[in-house]
Amino acid sequence: MQKSSLALFFLVMFAIGTDTFLISPLLPVLRHEFHVSTASSGWMVSAYALGYALFALVAGPISDRLNRKHVMVFGMAAFSISTGLCAAAAGFWSMVLFRFLAGVSAAVISPQIWASIPILLPKDKILQGMGIATAGLSIAQMLGLPLGSFFAARDWSLPFIIIGLFSLLLTLLLLFLLPALPPRSPSGNRLSLLKPYFGLLSSRIAVTAFAAYFIFQIGNFAAFSFLGSWLSGAFGMNVAQIGQVMLYLGVGNMLGSLFGSRLTTRIGRSTTLLLGIAVNSVMFPVLSLTHSLSGIKAELLVIFGITGILFPIMISILQSLTDTARGTVSALTNALMYLGTTIGAAAAGGIYQTSGVFMAVTLVTALSFVLSAFLFRKSGVAAS
């Protein structure tokens, strides 16, 4: 039962990851299709992230009082519909609306996955389980993005149709194969949307740890969101060629997600986290100065291999802050990630358009990473 549940979680994260990351290599095509500026095009990334960030804050406390299986089935069905609607977008603002709705739907699903893994798995297997679910996102970058780019080269709407249909299939699989996941919080108590957050954030350690995670995601997605635009502008790549480069990004992330738990066990959670953030704070600016495509591919492999190691560590750290409000933790974690994406993508769009160089964006990423590492170390939660 644990293996089948983890396999489902992997596939769900693959679908959500493909849908989330697909926009980056498609931005040049969609910008041309909808006749918008580089700065405005970033809102096709930000709309999804904003919908996720806003609704996750509501979905988290509610899901702690409900059967997580039912919440996931409902969210997956809504995600299938909203993603399919992106293929029917007639203009820029309709695409922004449908991306917003897809983000709202995803906000219902993925927090349940992170909250369910500590329930389904023994304590010594939780980090490994987090890595398997994260690998779904990594495989989305490795296979989903190139395949999406391949189909988009024929028709930009085709990837959204395929993801929508695949998500519909996953809805049925969740309904029939996932075990019931009843709430641990008493369902008879009066529901308060704010009380779980007040309880969680009453601790200075928790506030500092969440702040560190939030700042990390601002920097991470500032660089990632305009990676495709940089490759298009600096190297004249089309969307299919960008997807091929993204393949190396996905391979690195997958390897880090699947095998990072072994490294973490060997050298410790705190050391792995701080060392990984420090290395990537240097690697991103180096990437922007690289003129060789083979060098860029190798650097993306390393950068996102490290990211694949870091993400499960961060999630497990934040999940360890509570036993009874894991849905709230997952919702806040994901809300901060997508709020960070919104801020990162919007800021990077303005910086990139004003400066005209990707280096300016990666310097923002480097500064964000340095501050994130400082806050994680200050919180002390990584060492616990």
C-alpha cells in the first residue's frame, strides 16, 4: 500500500510539475502569440503562482479537518479542467485567468502529498519518501518539459491538453487506489482558518525557518523563470531547443531527489543544506557568464542536482515543526514557494528588461540564497 501510494504521489507531482515548469520554455512563444512585452509575459508564470499562494493558505487548515484522499481527488479533478482550459485561451488575459485557476487547483493537491507522507511512512523513511515525491517534479523537468516543448513546437496549446487528460486519469487512480487518510485533528471542533497559523508561527524558530525558505524560493524562481528567455535571446534557440537544454536541468534534479537522502545521512542535514545553498549561490552567476552550451548543460546538471537534494530537506524540516497541523505546514510551505515565484518572476522580468543581461537576475538569486542560508542557520531547526 505504501509503494502504490508513493507511486501515485510521484505521478501527481509529475503532472503538477510539468504544468508548473512548462511556461518557462514557452514564454517566448506565448509572448509572441499574445503580443505582450517581456516584463508582462512574466505574469503568465506569476498568475499560477499567485493563485496557488493565496488559496493554499485557506486549503491547509481546512484539509487538516478532512479526509486527505477526498481533498486530493477533488483538487485533481479541478486541476485537470483548469489546465485543459489553458489550451482554449483566446488572449493574454484569458491565459492569465486560466493559469490562476490551475494554481488554485494545485494548491488543493500538493500540500496533501507532503502532509500524507509522514503519516504513511515510518520516521526513518520520511526523507526518502519526500525525495520520491520530489522526483516527480524532477522527472517533469527531465521528460515533461522536453516533451511539452516538442508538442508546443507543433501547437502551443497541445501540452495543456495532454496534461489535462493525464490529470483526469490520475483523478480516477487516486479515487480507487489511494487509502483513506482521515484527519488527526478533531473534526468536531469549530474550524478556524487563522488559529493554526497563529499556533504554528508563535515560535521564533518556525518564523525564521519559513522566512529562510521563502527567500530561497524568491531567488530560485527569479533565475528559473527567465532561463528560457535567456537561452532564446542569447543563443537564438527555439522552444524545442530550449526544451532539450532543460533536459539536463531535470536529470540533475531527479538524481538529487532520488539519491540526496544518502548524502544527507552521511554528512548531516544541516551541513548538506547550508553547503548546497552556498554552492548554488556561486553557480547561478557563473551560469550567466557561460558562453558554451555544453558548459551550460553541465552547470544546470550540477545546480539542479543540488536543488533536488535541498528541497526534500527543507520540506522535512518544516514538516517536523508540528504533528497535528501538517496540512497547514504544507499549505504555508507551498504558498510561500509560489508567492516567492510570483515575486521572483515579476522582479526578474523588470530587472531583465531594464538591464538586458541575465547576470543581473542571477545576482539577485545569489543574494537571496546567502540570506536564506543565514536564516536557516540562525533558526537552528536544520540541526534538530
